[in-house]
Amino acid sequence: MNKIKRIMGMLMISAALLCLLGGCSGIVDEIKSEKNVLDYNSAYGISGGEYAVMLNNSMTDVKAIDDGAGNVYMDVNTVNGRFNSRVYWEQDTNTILYATPEGMAEYIPDSTTYTVGDSVSTSNIPVVINRDGMLYISLDFLGENTKMDIEVFTDPNRVVLRTVWGETDVTEVTAKRAVIRYKGGIKSEILRDLEKGERLYVLDDGAGDEWAQVVTEDGYLGWVLNDDIKTPYTMTLEEPAFEEPVFQHISRDYKINMAWHGVYSTVANGEIEQILEETPGINTISPRWFQFANTDGELISLGSPDYTATCHAAGVEVWAMFSNEFANFDGEMTNQILSSRSKRQYVLDQLSAYIDAYDLDGINLDFEMISESGADNYIQFVRELSYLCRDKGVVFSIDNYVPLYWRHYNHKEEGIFADYVIMMGYDEHHTGSEVAGSVASMGFVRQGLDDMLSMIPKEKVINAIPLFTRVWATDANNYVESFNAGMTEARGYLDAKGVTPVYDEASGQNYGEYTSEVDGRFYQIWLEDESSIHTRMQMIQEYDLAGVASWCIGWESGPEIWQIIASYMK
């Protein structure tokens, strides 16, 4: 009996030692793995032919599907919204359009035949399939055209995607027998067994607790015992080899010094000789010539070939402005046009004819108040217009607000397809503002440029400066109204009241204020003058931008303003 007790005691000591060395958890988990395995499909809501999708070590609510032959697809809305905005669903024709350097590619659902420009090609599998009215994009196509890692696994079905690389925390399995569990805790269901030496991504090391949250390289997200893994360390994930497509561009070998000409009737075109005499140094002019007549896409033109000829004789290029004005800038009415392929083409056909008729050097697109719901249609029109401008050999420029509240315009994509992107560095405070303030404080402009240059190279960015300000009036009830005023007019209000402007450090401008004896309101004016123009041009020079644009001719105090601008563009 004593011998048996001794043997049992030795066995208990051995078992305890095994537990201390990490073997106990493995034995327990081996037993558990036979009885408590997670139903993966049920946990992640996967049914026949569907795939769970993991993105950057996080499970998503997206489901990929297969076509029954092992080819995996993802819905177009997810592809466009999360991975590649260039994938455009043309709902008029229920096709997919994709802009390439060789031309616009068009893919018909469930067909292996597609077109690129005027050429017809075939693929091994359909790039696009239609399932119950939703279009799905092949992951093979997505991987070929997008900088990302894509891996597909089965049993259970899952897709593992990565679009972010760099430093990340990892660990390795050290136990001979270990498992990854759905949740922390020994009673939680098991996802799968782990191999010794297997690498895991660490999301939460547990900060000294028993369990760490990890992700396996094949896309299981769960928890593992800290006793079964190495102390986490940092490693760098390498980006995949991917060559971005290169689109053709037109670039001038000089700094752009552009001025907008507010043409609101054909009569204004007759002023061009005098304008050129009074705007020394400009090398580009953008007359407001084209706008929408209706939501069918018909254009109103105020253009004149004589105007262009006069500019060319003076060595000045003409980049005609095309705005989305109706009675006012209207994003919703614009979207009624841009959401239709046939209407977009009608617009492009008219522009093509006008480029030839007026011998234009460029098109300046000024589409304002585009909503988020219309942003995809807008950027697709930008792509299509860029093809037209390339074919015609004319410069394509786009006007933008500062990016702060307008990132849905997809500035990065604009920078890829346009030759120049013009940031309208003003309207910090505007007609609808409820508080008085500068039209364009220097800090506001600087932040706008920093944001824009994070998306578009400086060689393509032009900063637009205001030659106007706003006169603000606040009543006793703090109700604020304002109106635009040119340089001379704005300074005239202060001179009439005997007010000497003072430098306002916050805005970087000269500032004046007074209370009106007529209406009792408090007036404030942040001036645009020679001083502010010097400061704005110094900023453009500091950032080494592609040039300057000025809004607009007629607001300046005199030729000296244009001389100041030109002095920084040499």
C-alpha cells in the first residue's frame, strides 16, 4: 500500500511539474478541442457560398461570395467605399467602369468580354457578376488593381485583407499544445489548434492577465493563454509590391499666375484688352464661360473666339471656367446630370466642340456644393473629362474648397486625373456665417494647404487668393449680416469713419471696426490689401506651389496688386 501511495504521489508531482512547464494547459485544451469547438459559420453569420472578411486584423460585417467555381467576389459598394474608389457602378447601364491609362474600361456582369477604350479584351473569369441585382467584383481584379494583401481560406470560408502596414506587435506560440479561443477563459469555445512557433498578431497582451487577444495569420481572431506564447515584440510588416498606374498629364514649365474673369454676359468679353493692360504679369486667365442650362446637361456658353485670340496675342492662355451654376451652385441638380452616363457624355460632347470653337488652352472645372451622395458621380465625371482634355491637348484644372469639410470630393483622385488642383483659400467666413471673421486668415490657409499637400503633390497645387473681403455688421441682438467688398470699397468704409486699420495678429491682416451712427450696428472689416497679398504670396513661395489664382479681376485696388503677385512668380 505504501508503495502504491509513493507511486501516486510521484505521478501527482509529475503532473504538477507538467502544468508548471506549460503542458497542463495543452492537455486540457486538447481535451477541450474535441468537445468545445466553435461553430465558426454560426458565430459569424456565414451561410452557403459566403466568406467572412477580416480587414487589418479586425472582423468586418462584410460578406464575400463565391461563384460556385471557387472564385471569390465582393460587392461593388464595399469595393468602392473601402478599397478602390475608381471602381464605379454605372447604374444606367448596370455595368462597371474603371479608369485606366489606356482608356475607360467597361465590364458587363457575368461576361468574360470587356472593353478598354475602343479595344475588346477577354478575361479568364468574369470580372463582375450579378447576384440578385447586386454587382460583385472579383477579388483577383481587386488585387491586381489595388495596393493590398488578399488571402482566401476555406473550411471555414474567410478572406483576410490588409491595407495597413508598418510596425505591429507580434508573438509566437511556445507551447507544444495550444489553442486559440473565441473569448478569453478556459470555458470559451475553441477556434482551432495552434502550432508551436506559429506567429500571431497581438491586439491586447492582457497587461499581465492570463489571456492575450491575438489574430492568426490565416484570420482567426481570439484569445490565447499568455503562458503559451512568447513575450510580444514589434516587427515591421512590409508593403506589397504594387505599381500605381501612371496617367498622362500636361504641365507648364513655369509658375501659373491665373486670374478669374467674372463674365456674366457676352458684353464682358469686350473688356479683355483693357483687362490685360491692367493686370500685368498674369499668364493665364479663366473667364466664367460655361454653366448648366438645365438638368438635361445642356450648357450655356458665353465664350468668344475673339477673346481667346486677344489673349493669345498677349501671351496669355485661356482656361475657360465651367461651373455647376444654375440659379446658384446646386449639388443636387448637378447630380441629376452626373449620375447619368448619357448626360455626362452630352456635356463632354458640348465641351469638346467649345474647346475647338474658342481655341481654348484649358478647362477650369468649378463644381461647388457637391454632396456626399453625389461624390462618386462627380469624381467619375472628373475622370471622363480628363480623357477629353488629354485628347484635345488642353490643360485640365479643378477648383476646390479647403479640404476641411469637403474630403468627399476625393482630392487624391482629383490630383491623379487633373493637371492642376486649385485650392480656393478663402470662404473661412462666408455669407452664411453667424459670426464675423476673416475671409481667409493666414492660419486657415496654411492648414488648408497642409491638408491638400498630404493628398496631392505640390507641383500640381495652386493656391487661390481673395481680392475681396466681407463687411460685417452686428446688431444689438448679435444678429450678423455681411456683404462682399473689393479692396478699394472696403478701405473706403473705414476711411469715411476716420478709422485707421491695425494689424490683427490672429488673422495676419489689417483690421478696422466702427459703430454706425446711421443704423447703430457694429461693423468689422478684415482687409485685403498690399500687406495681405504679400503675406499670401510669401506662403505660396514657401510651399513652392505650382502657382497662384486670384478671385477675381475687378476687386483689386489697382495694378500694384498684380505687380506684387507677379514679383513672387518669377
